[in-house]
Amino acid sequence: MSDAVQDFYQRPSKVTTSNGASINFHARGLSSVSRGDTVLVLLHGYPQSSYLSLIPLLPANLPLFVPDLPGYGDSAAIGLQQDKRTVGTTVLDALKKSLPSQADERPKIIIAGHDRGARVCHRLAVDAGDISSFEIVSVILLDIVPTAVQWDTFTSAKSAASRFHWALLANVEIATKLIGSHGGGSWCSELIHRWAGRNEQRRARVLDPQALAVYCRHFDKESVIRATCEDYRAGAFEDDDLQREDQKAGNKIRIPTLVVYSEAYIGATYDVEPIWRDWCAEGTKLETKAIGDGVGHFLPEEAPEETAEVMNTWIKQWTQ
């Protein structure tokens, strides 16, 4: 783990949101945010709890807000609903409470997420016009297709088998017991090994022992196992239902959207660009970028330089 990453993560902060969640987060430059500044919100995926290699590669003058999702990592969210709208508004409330008084009344933010964090970002992007606390100027989605699209592909036996955890985790009670009996830390480690790509040099990055130890330590807590299962349960019910209602009503993403994905992971199953085009309103700016070279699901760790290059070029459009 680099000195820059260790420095960023050695000073965590906590904030209690209006709905009672205790959100653990790391930040850079928040205390000096003033009028006109744009903050980048970075949301992690399952079974991780933050970012490792991407942080030092982002623009040094860009304020960052990097929380543990509610119920993940060191963020406690007992009893909190895990649908993506509730999670998203909880994250935004945590950010709002962490900004200084000199910030804009409705600050500008870019939301970016990987995996489950990207699903939260997708929900916020659709809801952006109804969010009064922030102006969401763009969204970055890492290695996902819409939740409803992914559920639909489970009619394929191969697809259902390769992503077996979606249905398993959605059955919260039995999944929580099974993972706890297996050992939460072992479960976490096995999934990261399973979803990393075939390129051994790139695999070594995401399998960094110090980072794995952090992720796995959290999954030794029953509260984290349960909350993360509730995340997947919501994905199977509330989130899926709402996405299908959105599509029928024409309620789509209307803010500039960047989708970065693994050629060998999501890209091996889905035709990513036309899928996301169908989920964006007509005329909405959409860019997609595939990353190859045997990179697996964990783009920010397996391909941090390539991911950062695409993200930084995109971010520059909304921060100048």
C-alpha cells in the first residue's frame, strides 16, 4: 500500500445522518470547499469498503468524499433500508453535514461508483432533478449494467451460475447464517479472488494483503454481513421494481454519464453501450470505455492508471 494511500486513510471521520446512520468516511479538501467548487463522491462496491489505488491518481486539487456505504465497513446503519434511493440520500446527507458553511447552498458534485456503489449512483442520477441539496453535474459508473438488466440475464444458466451470489444474498436470513458459519472474512477473500481478472500482475494489485485484510476484517462482523445481504435483497425487490417502473414511464438518466467497464467481465456478457443508451434520456451525453488486458471486475485496483485516465479526462469537463 503506497504512502499516499496510507496517508489518505489514516484519518477517518464520522458523521451521523438525519436518519440515524453513522457514516465513516475519508475526505480530501472538504474543509476548504467554497462557492463554485465541485466535489467528487466515490462509492465502493461489494465486498470492499473503499478504494485503494485510484485515490492518488485523481486530480490533487479535487475535493474528495469517500464514505463506507451504510452498513459496510465502519459505517453503522442498523435498521436502515438498503434500497439505493435511501442509501444514496443517506450518503448525500452525510456529505452535506460535512461541508463547511462557506460552500454553496446547493454544491456541485460528481458521483462515481463501482459495483454496488455504482448502483447507488445510478439511482441518484435518475433522481438528480428532484434532489435539492446538491447539483449532480455528472455520473461515473464502473463495471455495471442496470440492475433490472442483470436480473433478466439470469434466465441463462451460465449467467446465473457465475453470479450466484445475487440470488443467495437476497435471501438475507439464510445467507447471513451461511456466510457467518463459513467465516465472513474467508467469504470476502474468496469472492475477490473469484472476480479478479486473469492478468496475474493486475490480480496482484487487488489482492494486496493489506487491503484484503481490511475488507475481510469487516466481514467478520455479523452486522456487515447482514447489511450487505440487505443491499442485495433490496436489489431484487425495491430497486428492481423501481427501475422497471422508470423505464415504462420514461424516467431515465438526464445528466452526463460515463460508463467504464471490464472487457472480460461485464463486457463479455453485455453489449454495454446500447444498453446504457436505452437507460439515458434522448440527447443525454453518454460515453463508454472498455478496459482490456485481462482486467477483471475490480477496475479501480486492477487498472487504476487506465481508469483514472478516463475519469480525469471526464472530470475535467465539469470542473473547469
